[in-house]
Amino acid sequence: MLRNARTRAGMTQNQLAEISTVSVRAIRDLELDRTGTPRVQTIRLLADALRLVGARRAELEAAAGLRAVRSLYDDLPAPSTVLAPPLAREEEAASLTRLLRSPGHQLIKVTGPPGVGKTSLIQSVAGELHRTEFMPVISLDRIGAAPHGRHEASLRLVRRVAEAIGCDSALTEVAGSLASHDVLLVADERDLDDGDRQDLRVLVQLCRGLRVLLETCTVTVDRAGATTFTLFPLHVPEWSRQTPDPAAADSPVVQYMLARCAPLYPEDVSAPETLTAIAGICWHLDGIPAALESALSWLLIYEPAELLRIAEESPARLTASPSGEHASLVDWVRQALATLPESGMRTLHRLVDAPPWTVKDAVALLAGSGADAEDSLRDLRARGLVRRVKSVRGEPQRFVVLNLVRHLVHSARDPRPDPYDAPVSWGGLHPVQTLAS
């Protein structure tokens, strides 16, 4: 029946797959009667793509309905739609998807500094799995901690999952409802208390098809079998005002920033000076997506060249938009610096002004125990305080301290007033003369 409907519509299997978003393999199996239990959603997508209405649609649905079974996929809402894929994160998205498909990685913690793009990446991967592999997704919105740091019963993880899938809130009932499904659970670790974490471990043990993505900014050693997936800043070309790199125009990040700059400064966007300024802004903001978005909002009142001067003086000034969004990034860096062990802080101070270095360079510069130096470097990298510099294939990796971290360290050493944070002085303004008509 499906094959006849497709033939009447004049479509190949590939064309039907492209329009319906159902895979070619699934369509082929349906037409060859190899699918014992077609999903309701699959039949609806195919019927919509074939534009079947009235009796023809009812006939196809009735034929499939003899064997169709409802699943969590049919009952759960689709995850939030990502209007644009995360910028230059194709490799990370593919890697995270592979981990979710692997049976050895049920619980994955996606970690990184605020604004690095964790939420966008998770939403993109979850939406792709839902759309292409028909994986049901339970996405728990961020709720924050209850007063006094406690979680009310209504906010507990198991209760929220039970409300999403429509079952009793007892842990055994939730586990029983999920046990026979491949399902993805997305949550923010900041919403979980110790009881929630214990319940989550039980669910993962009882439901072998359950996959969990936890978003977190905290770097910890998890001994409960969780896999840590660290998201780092985007790769940006190295930049110097004295020797600008013409290859910067090939960077996806720089191209994106130029495209966003074009509506505001259409007459200047193709000028070499604008390319140099945008590349410099990307470098000073370390390729952190939220910081770059905040910098774009400042283009409403500053030209690219002036924005670059601000980035050189105070990159922290640009990490928050005029509305105050993304200010948590600077707070997070300050907290990360405050919680560094003494050995890590000494290492950071030695490397803060060093040009891009390899591990061997850093060990020589630190002039101490090689093992201790490596431990400190690994801790700095895991905390997101240093970023990798694009290296030549086959050569040792090179790293550099984040410009934002460098600025905050220098500010702590030698506090000076921010020239872009001074109040406006009205004393020098002349009174406006009224114009006669």
C-alpha cells in the first residue's frame, strides 16, 4: 500500500525520505514488509509527505494500525527546536552523538565554562536523534535551587520524569516505564541534589536503553561511571596588531562575526581594517560563543575598530551584553581562580604572559617536578582556563592562557580603573541654542 501510494505520487524512495525525514532504509523495510511494528509517528510523516487525505490516508493508517503500537516517542513532545546549528561544532556534535549510541556511555556530563555553547550543542544533538532516529527525549527545563538550597518534593528528578511520561512518581514505576525504551533524558546538574543523583544512578542501572545528558559547569572526578564530555572555546586564528593574518578570513568564527556585522556596517564590512578588527575581537574573547554574541550587541554603538580597542583594554567588559546577559562568565572565571590550589595558581602566574607553549615548554618554564607540572597543566585545561592553539599536524599541541583570565590576573595584581567603565561627564557640554524657524 505504501509503495502504491509513493508510485502514484511520482516519488522515489530517496525523494520520499527527504520530504518525510524518514530514512530510506525504514521506507524500504516497510515496502518489503520487514517491519513488524511501525511507529504511529512514522506512518503520519509518510502520509503527510505523500499528501494523503480522506479515504486514502485512513486506509494506510488502518493498515498500519493493525500492528502499530504507541510509544514514548508518540506521547512525548519534540525537544526544543534549534533555529541555527551551533557555530563550528560539527565535530563535537558528531562525537557526542557517537557516545550516546555507544552502550558503554549511559550517563554523560557535558561540562565547560558558562557561554561556551553547552546548551546549544545538547539541544542540537537531542533534536537530531529525535528527528532521524525517532529517539524519545525527556528534556527537563532548568528550575534552579529551591529556597535555602533545598529541593521541594515537586522538584525532585523522579517526580519530574514521571510527570513527563505520565506514570506514578515511585522510582520503581518510572524505571518500569522506561525499561523497554531507548530514551534520552536531558537535565541540568545544578537542579539535582544527592538524592536525585542516587535515583539517577538507579534508573541508569535498571534501564539499559536510557541515555542521560547532564549539563554542568563543574569539573569533578565522577566515580559513578559518568563520562565527562568537556566543551572548549572555538578555535580562532592567532592575532597580532603588528602582523595581522590574512588567513583569518577563512575562519568560520570570523566569517560568522563578519556576516553579523554586515547589516550594521555594510559599507565597511569588506574593508581589510574591519577584518583585522573582527579577527582581533574573536582572539581577545578566546572564541567563547556567548562572549562573541555579547560583543556583537556592542556593535550597535561602537564601530569594529573601537570595539577592538575595548577588547584590548578590557575583554571582560565585552563578555556581558548591554542588558547584562552572560555576566556569569566573568563570575565563573573569578570563582575558578579562587578555587585553584596554590600550586595551580603558581603555574598560572608563570604562564599567564607566555606565548603559545607546549607541555614540554611549560615544564621547562616552571622548573619543578615534571609530574607536578603536568598535573597542574591538566587541571588548568580541565577547568577551561587555558585553550588549545591550532597546531601543525604531527607536532606537539600548543596552549595559551585565556585572554579573559590574563586580564583578571593582571587586574588583581595592579588594579586600575576601567577606562570604559567610567561615568559620563556632563560638565564640558555646551547648552544647545534654540533654532529660529
